[in-house]
Amino acid sequence: MGQPGANGVNNQKAYQAKEPEGTAFVGSCQNFFGVVVADKSAQFDDGREIELLHFVYGHSSIEEIRGSPSGVLKAIDDYARTKKYLMNVGEEKGRIVTNLISEVKPQTMVELGGYIGYSALLFGDAVRKAGGKRYFSLERDPVFAAVIMSLVDLAGLSDVVEVVVGPSADSIKRLHSSGSLAHIDLMFLDHYKPAYTTDLKLCEHLQLITPGSVLAADNVIHPGNPPYLEYVRSDVQTKRVRSEKGIQNGDDAAHFPDYSKNQYQKRQGDEKLSTEVKGNPNLVYESRLVDSFEPTGEPVRLHHYDFHICTCLTIHRMV
Ligand SMILES: C[S@@+](CC[C@H](N)C(=O)[O-])C[C@H]1O[C@@H](n2cnc3c(N)ncnc32)[C@H](O)[C@@H]1O
């Protein structure tokens, strides 16, 4: 038996389900020691997401699951443990974010990349318990988004969680211009790696990120996101100079390994990044890597310090 998960659910083994032969493409990457390892995050979009829905709705405990976020999460864990791997946020990282939610008490939280809704259920529930009002789950793939909506409805979280379908940058602009999104208290970045920096700059530009806003970014080491880390760690002066010179903070896809930049291409096509947006170089961030492990069954060292949290502290005024 594994350890209880962040939601009180046992999901220790959720990431260890055996892959049947002939399933989805399995990418690979190198760990810190240069050893090639299978990239479990490349295993998706082979029908398992719809199979999950049938599994959950056909669950023997469906009546107890209804209206219970932890019940739905447990059913998802059951599927991942007994059927197929799902690229959900893991137990450790889930706990880091739910702890952050209790600390920050966000009125509005945004996640970039919803997949089948595990993080939306876990964090949307935590936001509601912390007195928050809205959890926007931005998901590019309409089929995945439909799965999220169905599970959010089943869990009774539709009053808090709003699923927004489409590429994150388009959704952010649309939510902002319609007045639905005026400020982001907490943002979870877990989608297309090269879009972390461009989407952050877009949010800065629209003044959605201001002092007090907190960013939680997954996979900054594996598969890695050097441009994002560089941007949030740069001092104001450096960012101003780069911005004035029109230098992108390395946010184009060339800075990422192929398996990472092509991860969602098969079905969703090329991702368009809003590289024209310069962001607000005057925002000062406090940044820290968080010690975390992902329960994939791989050596835990691989995912050490893979989660990044930063808080926007202040706006540096020009003198
Ligand atoms: C790692 S999964 C998210 C997992 C989810 N946060 C969880 O923990 O349960 C990444 C998701 O990002 C989505 N995605 C990729 N590019 C995107 C974009 N530009 N905008 C929104 N979603 C995107 C993918 O379709 C995929 O479902």
C-alpha cells in the first residue's frame, strides 16, 4: 500500500500502472546522470482519457463518489493504479500546492494545463475550502476539457471550477477582455513548457500578476524550463535591458528538447506562443525551488527540486 495522498487518498502507486503493449508513444529523456529513461508524461491521448470516464462512471461506488471531490480523485487513482498511467500532478507536488492554497487563500486561481482534471479537482476543492471563489482550468484539447468538465460536475465543484477550452494565451486574453479574470492570486503552470514564460509575460502585461501573486510551476528541471527560471530569477535591470533590446528571454521552442516541444503536437498541432508580449520587467519576484519527488517508480533523485514557487514582491519604480 502506498502513502495517503494530498487529498487523503492513496495515490502512491497511481503512477506505477503497467503499460499494456502497443500503447502510446513513449518519449525518452536523460536524467542528471546521463541515463536515458522513459518519459511517462508522453503516455496519453490513446483513448485512456475516455476510458477513464467510463471507469469512473461505472465504478461500484458511483453513488458515494457523486458530489465528493475526494471520491472522484480516489476513483481516478484507482484507474491509474490498475489500468493506465495518467500524467496528473503527483502526491508530493499536489501537497505542495494544496499547502500553498491554504497559505495564500486565493480568491482566484488559474491553472495552465488541465488534462483530465486531477489538479482541477484537488486544487479547486482546496480553493473552495480556503474561501476562494474561482478556479479557472485552461486546457487546449477540447476532448480533455470535456473530461475535466464531466468530472468536475460529478464532484460537485462546478460552482468554483470553470474549464476554459483553447490555447492558454487565447483563453487568458479572452477571460481578461470579458472581465471574468481581473487578477490572479495563484497560478499553477503545468502545460506546454515553452509557453510558461510567454504566458507569464502576457499575464504581467495585462496586470493580472501584481505584488502578492504567487506562481507554482511544475517540471522546471524535468523535462526542464531554463528560460522560465532565467526570467523569474532575473533582476529588474537585466529584464529592462533585455526588454528594451527586444531580446526574448529564451522563450522560443528552440531551447527545449524535441520530446518536450512536440509533446502535444500530434493531435493539437503547433503551439503558437505570444512572443510579442514583453511582460512587465519591473516586477520583482522571490523565487525558490521546492524539494519534491514524483512517485513514478523511477529513482526519486530524478525529480528532486523539480517544482518552482515564486512570489511577486513589488513593482520596482524607475527613478
Ligand atoms: C501535464 S498535463 C496537465 C496535468 C494536470 N495539471 C494535472 O495535474 O492533473 C498538461 C496539459 O496541458 C495541455 N496543454 C498543452 N498546451 C496547452 C496550451 N497552450 N494551453 C492550455 N493547455 C495546454 C495538454 O493538452 C495537457 O492536457
